[in-house]
Amino acid sequence: MNTAGQPLATTRPGLELTPFRGLRYDPDRVGSLAAVTSPPYDVVVRPDGLHHLQSADPYNIVRLILPQAETPSARNKQAAETLRRWLSEGVLAADPEPALYVYEQRDGDGMVQRGLIGALRVSEPAEGVVLPHEDVMPHVVADRAALMRATSANLEPLLLTYRGDGATAATTMIIERAAEQPPLLSTTTEDGFSHRLWAITDPADLARVQEDLARHQALIADGHHRWATYRRLRAEHSSPSAWDYGLVLLVDTVRYPLRVRAIHRLLHGLPVADALSAVDGLFRVRRLDLPLAGALEALADAACEGNAFLFAGDGAFHLVDRPDPALLARTIPAEHPAAWRTLDATVLHATLLERVWHIPEDSPAHIAYIHDTVATVEKAERDGGTAVLMHPVREEVVRDLARQGVTMPRKSTSFGPKPASGLVLRALDL
């Protein structure tokens, strides 16, 4: 079959997940495993979250994934020196033999997610093995590539999903059997998630997993910029090389469905009053005298009927919906499928950002992409900008567009839970 995440024809190459010698923190050398972990680099809210993580432990992984210095080259040099120092001091150490790692996340509500962390063969979108669904920002790819070159390491796994064959699949049975054993590590982070890790090293199990996954394709759930970085770095090196592979967490969403959340926008230098004035007469605008939870419920209800956004930053919430059809006809590219043309992210980027507010979507000086809803609102109120809160896209819409080879506007979705950074790293020279 040729749909995203479904088994591939045997004549077509599928997922090639290979074991590697993971770099892991020595628990005797750090305050706690929880204190050295971090959300993925693009989820850390800066500067507040960055400072919090840096103060949590002197060995927190954020010092590698988001090094702080005056210039990009100084930041990357600092990250490389820090990694070499931690390795020489034994803070980080390589496991004795290559493994695929079973990674489990649990929250307090009974949600369990398990997947495999491994080194995945890097492929181009045209190969149909790993399907992107979002565009990327070139400057972010360049930044991540420079960091990976400097450190010669994959510092955090990106998140991929595939559609497996149920409980009887070889990969599923091997994952579940591993999870019955004592873990390599177990920790609970301050967000309430518990994390456990096991190593699969048995050659027969590894071969069965590789044979099973070779029949599947995957969807990038989180980490488009890192995948694009892997592709860039692979192209820079002659094959075969360690750069032919990149660190991923692969989750079977038939077995463990992911949650899909929105990524919000913070518009720097655009006060809410100005944002609302510009859309007056083009959208319906209603002030909501509600707390955040109630305002998000109103957004969800409005999103069932069409494009809807929630503006915040002036101490109130403003529901902006029902765009003028003539405005959309003038501003939305007609050559894309209807499912793409009607996305909230499409209307936001093609209509509001580009044509109404004239804000470049790839300029950090003008716009920030933030996962945390409360943080987005608080930063808008503190900085005098506008928070644009989004409603999540359904997973089936994402998969259908990816299957058609259509990419969504950048930062359209946030799949989760995301893997914690710092539990296992991959050095390319091991």
C-alpha cells in the first residue's frame, strides 16, 4: 500500500533502523537524570526556560543543544568543547555494544508510549520512506547543521511515527518483552512524565526488528528541521559514512497513538490593538471575557465551523474567525488541495502574516513559534506583542497531505509526547 505509515511493497525500500552505541549520562556523576534532561531544543522557551534548565544541573543537556555565546561559531565551538570534556570526565559514556533502545514515557493520566530509538538511514522525500508534512526554515537547518558538524553527534532524537501491524508484529512483541525487564534507566521529569530505557542487543531480535520495519514508511511527527539537517549533512559526506544515518525515535501509532497539539505564534512588535485593527472587516472579531481554558473551548467550537484564531496579549482574549471568502480567494494559492487551502496555518501564513500584517514568517525578530499556551500568552503580555493561539490539526489530515506529497506551513503541528533530550545521544565517531 502507498499511504503514509502503511506497509510498503517488497520491491520498495523501507525503514532501515540500525543499532548504535548510545552515549548516556553516568548517574553517579550528575545530580539526577531528571535534572540533566531537557525538552527538544525548539520547545525550550527562551530565555526563561533556558535559564531554568541551565541552573538545574551543570551537566544539563541544554548546554549542548542550545549553547550560549556571542556568535554562532562560538556557540558551536563551546558545545563541542563541552561534549569532549564530559566524555573525558566520564559524565557521558558510550554503552559497550550497539543497541536499539526501547523508550517508554508515562504520564499521570495513564498514558503510555513506547517506541524504538535507533539510527535511521537518511532518505530523500522522493523515496517515499520518510514523509515530511511541514516546510522548514533554512536558517534553522543551517544552525542545526553547524552544531552537528561541530560536535560530530546527534544530540537528541527526532520523533517519527509509522502504522504497524498490531500486537502480533515482531517489533511490537520485542518491545513489549524488553519492557518486562529491569530498565537501563528510570527517571521522572518535573512535567510529571516518567521515562524508562532498555537496550535490545540480541542479534536475532535486532534482525527481526529490521526485517519488520523494512516493510514500512514513516511520517515525521516532530523534528522536520533536524531531518532536513540529516539530509544536508549526508550530502556533504561521501557514502558510506556515519552521516548516512540519523538519530530517531520510531513509534507505532496503531499501538501507541500520539497526541496532536498546536504550535502558537508570538508576533513581536505588533500590539494586539494593531493586529485587531488590521483584520477589522476581514474576519469576525469577538472579545471573550473568559479565562484561558474557556477561551480555548470557544476556539475549538469555532474551529469546527471554519478557520479560527485566538488573539491575546492585552489582558483579554479575542476570537477571530469567519474570514471573508473573497479575501481567502485572493490570498490562498489555488493549486493546492482543498485540505491544505483550508488549514488554519495556511490562512495564518498566506493571508494574515503575508498580506494583512506583512510579517516575514521566517524572521526571529518578528515572530516566534511557541508550544506552550500559557507561556505564549504571558510573553505577549509582558513584551507588548500579539499571541496567536491555534487549534490542533487532526492527525488524519496530516497523514493524508503527507501521502500526497503536500507539505503544510511550517510549525503547523506538535505531536507528542516528545522524547526527552539527554537520555541517549549518538556520537558519529563511535
